[in-house]
Amino acid sequence: MRSKKTPTKKIQLDPIYGSELVSKIINGCMLEGKKSVAAKQIYTAIDIIAENQAKTA
């Protein structure tokens, strides 16, 4: 007989943007459990994209 399905875990929201999508991107980018390094990279990339959007607009 099979055991019960484990319930899906909720992903914690991103502390800066409050977004689940940003949290998923950070978790996907993370290498060797270094979440703070991955977060810095993602936040820097978001800032660069925002600057480029401001220049073109």
C-alpha cells in the first residue's frame, strides 16, 4: 500500500520584491547552496534591466 502524498511546500516570498517568481529564479540560479550570492546576482541583473528600460523609455 502506498503512503500518503507529501504536501507541497510553499516557497518563501522574496524579501525585497515580495515575489514568488523572483524567489524561484534565485533558487534556480543558486549553486552549492549559496543563496546570498545568487540573490546578489539576480538583484544586480534586475537593477541593470531597470536602468536600460529607463534609458530607452
